[in-house]
Amino acid sequence: MDLNALKKKLDTLQSNPQGGQKTDYTTIFWKPTVGKQQIRIVPSAYDANNPFTELKFYYGITNKVMISPANYGDKDPIALFAGKLREGEYNKENYVLAKKLDAKNRIFVPVIVRGEEDKGVRLWQFGKLVYEELLALAVDDEIGDYTDIVNGRDLTVETVGPEATGTPYNKSSIRVRLKTSPLSEDATQVETWTNTQPNPKEGLFKVYSFDEMKSALEKWLSPEDNEPEIAQNPNSFPTQAAAAPSTGNFSLDTSQAKKTKVDQFDSLFDTPKDDLPF
């Protein structure tokens, strides 16, 4: 036996227990690094009218980011629970908890990075501030459609690190190039880039079932001493005695809500950094 070959196989299996090939996300997603980089936003292969795809994610409920099933038109147990917290007479503790449970919007746009054209179209992910910058540029009459494949514009993304932001995160700002330019001088290349793109809505993120998400929420809501904080009745949520998950029918007793439960979430649902949701 070739023991070296077997050792390599063992190392591969141990690093990837499912036995499948590990995904190299750097070929799918682009993340700005500190400094200046020039990019071109490419028209979406999936929506000719809008290159931006907005998706909702939950950060901090588990050790993995969860994409909301509402993105696909399915019932979302966390959103349903947050909605129940907001129902009825105003209660500050429930309102604060519901706000912390709200999914966070992340935006994805297909880009070509100048100098890295050989890597093809990748997805750039960002939050509200960058999104607002890009939308403001698009509606500026002097700039217009910067994604146009013939007369569009490249963008300069300037990123500063934690030493400049005063936070643990980087921060990016956008400047539009004054000169218009084609996406590429190579018509075949343009066709490839505008038709071959990762789809942020298909196959990139694990979609959790209603029960899996409900179970994750239960674990965060359950205090360490197992003291009941959600009414234990046949229609309660999100206890294990809840009604059939597919219906989303439940009632919530908020009279036993504790401030400690709100405090527990304070560090779990901060606005996420501009990073990949994995």
C-alpha cells in the first residue's frame, strides 16, 4: 500500500467529513482588501433590470449564518416568532428582542475585478451603506448606468482597515471613474461574463428546514437553568410541543419575558461585518 497516498486521503476526509469536494469560495465571492481596487459591475444574468440581489440572513443564532427561507417564499419560524413578539400591547422587552431577531439584509452584485479578469465574474457582498452609495451613483444623471457593457464605468473601491475605522472591521467607499469604457474589447469575453455567473439564490447557501431553524431558536431562547419562559401549552412556540411547523400557527405568552433574555441577545445580533455569510 502507498501509505503516503492513504494519509493524504485520510487528511482530506477528516478536513471534509462529508467526503465531498470542498468549495473554494474565493472563486465565487470577491471581498475587497485594504487599499484600492478597480472593479466593474456586470449586468445580472438573472435580472436584466437590476444587478443587485437582496437576501436576508440570521447572524448569531447558531455558529453558522442561516439564510431566511422567506427569500424563497417559504415560512420563516424566526420571523414568525419576532412578529408574535410585536403583537398586542407595546412591551419594551419584547420589542427589543424582536428587533434583535430581525434578519439582516445583505446585497450581492456580480463584478469583474480589473487585473483579475481570468477569475471571471464573482459576487461582491455588502451591506446598507455601500448599497446606498452604489444606488446614488446609478441615479446621478451625470453617471447613469455604470453597468452598461459599451459605455459603462469602472468603480474604484477604497478599503481601510480597523486602525482607520476604530472597529474590528474594514470599511469600503466607492468612487466612479470619470471615463466611460466597454466591459471588455473582446465580444466573446463579454458574452461569457454576462451569461456565466454564480446565482446568489441557488446552491450557494445551505437552506435550513423550518424545524431546524425553530430548534436553533429554541436553544437560544432557553435559559441555562431551563426555567420556562415561553408558555407550555399545545399551541405555544417555539417549544417542542408546538403545533405542526408547516402551519406556523402558535400563540405566545409574553407575560413571563425576562430582561435577562434580552440581555442574552445583545452580543448575538449586532450588525454583521461586510464578510461572507458562512
